Amino acid sequence: VKDLGRDDGLRLLQEMVRIRRFEERCGELYQQEKIRGFLHLYIGQEAIAVGVMDALLPEDDVLATYREHGHALARGLDMGEVMAEMYGKMQGSSRGRGGSMHIFDVDKRFFGGNAIVGGHLPLAVGMGLAHAMRGERAVTVCFFGEGAMAEGEFHEAMNLAALWRCPVIFACENNLYAMGTALGRSEAQTTLIAKAPGYNVPAISVDGMDLLAVRRAAKAAVQAVREGGGPFLLELKTYRFRAHSMFDAQLYREKSEVEAWKEKDPIPRYFAELKAAGHADDEVLAAIEEAVQREVEAAVAFAEAGSWEPVTDLLRFVTTEPGDAEVA
Amino acid sequence: MKLTYREAMRDAMREAMHKDPRVFLMGEDVGAYGGCYAVSKGLMAELGPERIRDTPLSESGFVGAGIGAALIGMRPIVEVMTVNFSLLALDQIVNNAATLRHMSGGQLSVPLVVRMATGAGRQLAAQHSHSLEGWYAHVPGIKVVAPATVADARWMLWTALEDPDPVVIFEHVGLYNRAEEIPEGGGPVDITRAAVRRAGKDVTLVTYGGSLHKSLEAAEVLAGQGVACEVIDLRSLRPLDLATIIGSVERTRRAVVVDEGWRTGSLAAEIMASIAERAFWSLDAPLARVCTAEVPIPYPKHLEDAALPQVAGIVEAVRQVVAHG
């Protein structure tokens, strides 16, 4: 915390609180049927999105999974636009076409919101390849869950990225459950970074509940990759406190296990560190909570005030339309 | 200038790479080996291994990588050895290439070209011979083209590379050795229009890809019997140029579709349904089709031949349609 300084230290705390409160509100809005479809909450894993994103530059690319609200907010997407997307309104970050699982913002180089497990890993390789071929210094960070490691696309992507020395960081958020299937029931090798040497990819495993450890590891990985070291695998050990989606009765895990992990909640843990360093106290936290609550309510109001896309536009965005710009 | 279909594709790729630094080719054995069907032979020596990029056997991985590179401004041409292997990349093509523009509310585009060999006739049996163009043509968000002539092989890639959306090019394996005289100079093919390859007044034959030449041969046989066939080469399988098809059928009042895909759920079925919807009252006879028999493609030549649309079968189908009314 000390070399982080007070301002950055508090900013990172606020980022985590923003995600937590935003998602708690999303859960309520789901009960009220304002948000429909699937809703996958990130609560418990916030330190990862916040810590990794803090290691990136604006020219870097980010790809995430369908549990990506936290990544979107941490990458700097407007909270109102993200909430409007959850509502399916035109003012949403994907004009409402994607919903909770498909948040995109090319200005922030945030490439989803990808809901085929493992399907976005090859995309990250291609983006890294493009940067490498053009001699650019940008890196591509691809978040995925440990469940994706059982997909062939993980193995194909690791091999391709290493073979072509693509500047890609594979950020595996190991929350121990692929939907409801425990790690030990889906992987023969549960030491996940043991898979990396087979592809000649450097890898480290980090406590994903420890914001500063995540940030430190991410900065080291980003630096190595940016300097041309080829891809890197980061395993971030974490836990999701909430159900997989809103339809999950959580029959596959004990309540006591969830409670034990809640003891490791990254937000109180990091707050305690800030407190110990003299950067924060309860008053500061209260001020952050208040600011975040205002932001969340403003986001809800923005989404509520948003408009539905006219049905006459149904067939738009299937193929390119005149005036559409291209990402470089 | 006389060229083979294979040379035409190669010239098209070479030209694209000299013209545009964003273009590169990747796929299995496209470089050192020269391409499974020798389409890219010699290109690696000329353009280097960065731009003629050999890939491991990772169809999903390298097609996905093509999509990723296209997303941020490159113009990849990805070669998949055969349509059968492309099923390993179907997730990338259908779930990513075809959806990213839409899911992002129009923010992204995927200017990717996927080339793949398709079709039977070389005794390659049931895992290298299928015609699944119709599956791809089912999917909104991608364009599907099937150059059937050497000139189209030479110039359609240009159109595909200029397209900001993903384009899948199907190259029938029976066409690679085909040599035709084509005019010097040329430009992008208008893939929004089907081509009328032979004009006729009695019956419309609608076809594409490798079946075009069988259909033209059948038309020649039928001409000798006093039946004038109009032969339409679809060129683009998605979107379909229905205006050209319907316009022709309204004149000839009869139609036969020739499609190397299996009959059930085929592209032929879609074309026939569209004709029935739009030109029903112009028809003097029931619509007919000549498709592949409902069997995985067998290895022995006599069985493979029997499974596929053939000239004699097309002639027979046309004669039956003409015999009505």
C-alpha cells in the first residue's frame, strides 16, 4: 500500500466498491424483472478486474467472459451505459443488443462480454498477432474462468500465442467452480499453472482476493509481455460469493464453504490494509460508499429513462451499414 | 490469358498482398507445403512466412485468431483445408464472426475472408468430400460465395477483401484444375448479382460451384433435344439474388435446382421455397431438384458417382419438368 500512495490507494478501493454495489443493485433489479435473461454476478472476485485493469494502458485490449460487469466498470465504461445495457435499452453500451453477457465499448478497447466458454481466447491471440505484426507495443488481456481450461480452444490458443509470440495475457480467474462443477471433478490436473510449461508459457499463481498481489503480478506480466516476451498465464485464485446465475440453487457447494470464503472478502481486506497504512478510516469509507451509491442510483435512473429501440430497426447491425467506422 | 482455377486464386491472393499490407494468409500447410491443393504454392518464398503463415492443426484456434486480427484492422485470409475440417471452427464462425457486429450494437466489424475447399468427386470418402455450403448460408452475419469459373476465382477475392463483414469462399475441389481463357485486367466481382451463364426460354437451371459445369453440360445435351435451358450461377449463396432467379423463372415458367448438398434442408430447398413463394402462379410445372443422395460420400468411384448430381440425372429431371403441361 505504501508505494501506491493515498490517492491511488483510495481510487482502487472505490473501484471495487463500485462493482460490488452496482452488482448488488443489479441483483435487486433482476428480482424486479427490470433485468432479464442471464445475470452472472462477479461479487467476491472484484480484486481481479480492478487489479489487472490498473496495470493496463488505454491502447491495450481487454476481452472478458459473460461475468464481465466488473471488468467493464474497472476498464472505465460508463456505469449508466452498462446499466442501460442490462435493461436492453438503446443507450446501453451495445445499444441493448447484447445485454448482461455482451458488453462492448471499442473506445475503451473492451471487446466483450463473450459467452461461449473459451471462444474468445483465439480472438485474443489474433489481436495479439495483429499488434505483433504491426510492431505495436499494445498487449491483449483475456479473462476467462478455470472452466475454459477444459476447452480445446484454451490449448489451441496457448500454443498459437506461444508459437507466434503474441503479446497476450491469459488471465484465468479460478473460482473453483465451472458453473456447478468443482475443479477436481473437471480437471485431471488441478494445479492450473502446471499446464503452461507444456506450451512454453511462463505462468504464476496469485491470491485473487488480494488486490495488491493481483496488481503486482499483473504489472509484472504486462511488462514482460509488452517487452516482447510472448504470452503469459496468470492464475488468479478466487471465489464467487453468489450463485452462478440467478437460476442456480447452489446444490453443489456447502454454505459453510461460501461463508469461509467470505472471510477473505477482498474489499474489507484491502480496506484494512489502507487503514493500517493510514490512508483510510471509516469516515473515508463512508464517503466512498455514499459517492458510489449516488453513481449507482444515477446509473439506474439513466437506464430507466432510456428508450427501447424501435422494432423497425430489428435487422440492423447484422452487416455493415454506411457510415460505420472500423476499429484499428 | 489462360489460367487454371488454382492459379487464378493464387494470383488473386498475391495481388491482394502486394496491394494491401493488412492482408495475410494463414492456414494449415499454406506455406512450406504450398497448400493442400497447391493454391498458395510459391507464395511463402515470395512474401515470407509472416504473411504466408503456416498454422498448427488448430482450426478453431487459427480461424478465431483471424477473427481477432480482423477485429482490430487486419485483413486476414484464412484457409481451411476442407469444409469437413471447418466444423472444428464452426463455433468461431457462427458464434463469433457472425455475431460480434450485432452483439456490440454495430461497434465492431469482422473483415475476415475464410477460404475452404468443398465437394466430392475425388474419391476422398466421407470425411473430405461433403458440401455444407447450405449450413453456412443459413447464418445471418456472414456472406457466402462460391466462385464457379476461373474468372470468378480470379476476381471474387477482391470483392471479399473489400467487404467489411466476414465472407466465406467455397472452392469446389473439382474446379482447381479447370483451365479457362479469361480477359486481361479486371476488378471486383459484383457478388450481389447471380450470373446467367446460358440464356434459354424453356426452363431455368439454378446452380452454383462445382455443379455449374455439369448443369451447362446438361443444357448442351438438352439443346440437342430441343429444350433451351437458362443456367443461373448463384455466385453468392448468402445473400441470394432472388431477383435474377425469379425474373428468369417468370419467363421460363419452369425450374430445376442443382445442388451438391444433401437434399434434406438444402440450399436447393430454400431456393425452391423462395420460387414457390414468389413465382407460384408463373409455374407451368412442379419445381424439381437434383441433389446428393442422403448418404455420407462413399469411397468407390461408382458409388460416389451415383451419390452426386450428374449430367444424366440433370437431363432427366429437366425432361420430366418440361414434359408437364
